[in-house]
Amino acid sequence: MALSSSDSSDRTSQSHFRKPPQHCQCCHRPVAVTFHHLIPKKAHRRDRFKREYSKAELNQGIHICRLCHRGIHRLYDELTLARRFNSLEQLLADAALARHFLWVSKQKERRGSPDWL
């Protein structure tokens, strides 16, 4: 059965292998981005997460800049992220993360910095 162009685009939009956006989904800066698993890979092997989520759900994520990514993991451990912050909306609604994303949004991209890709 042949797939229509809309079917194939729907399928690729669900995958984290598609071309990432050209901006961070948290601070909205137009910088290079990395992939952040909404349910950290460390939690994937735990029975609770295997039962509650499909493999596709476990592999869902967002594309964010290194500064936002580093801030998320600096503020919360993997299991807290898996339990309480497993969607973009939950990450953006958190007061501590919102402050961090606001600060990052005001930063300029510097070529020589470790955050530049």
C-alpha cells in the first residue's frame, strides 16, 4: 500500500530522527539544538515506566539548546524529570525552569563558548 505524502510527513513528525528545528523550544533562541528525552533514558529500564509508556512514548523528546538542556538537568534529577516533567508544557510551567529559560533567552550565542555547536 502506497503512503500519501501527508501520511509520511505525519510519521516523520513523530520521530526524533527528523531534522530538528532551528530554534530552542524553551528559550526560543535561533541556535543549534540538542535532543532532550522527556522521559530520561535512565528511567526507560524501570518496570514502572515500561508498563506505563510505549517505546514510542519513552523516546519522545524536544529540541533545546545546550544552555537550557544543562539547566534542566542541573535543577532536577532524572527520576524527577521522568515523573513530574515529562512534557514540554510541564517544563515550561515550572517556576524555577521558567526563570532559567528567561535568563537563557537574553544570552547571546558566542562562537568560542562551550555552548556553541
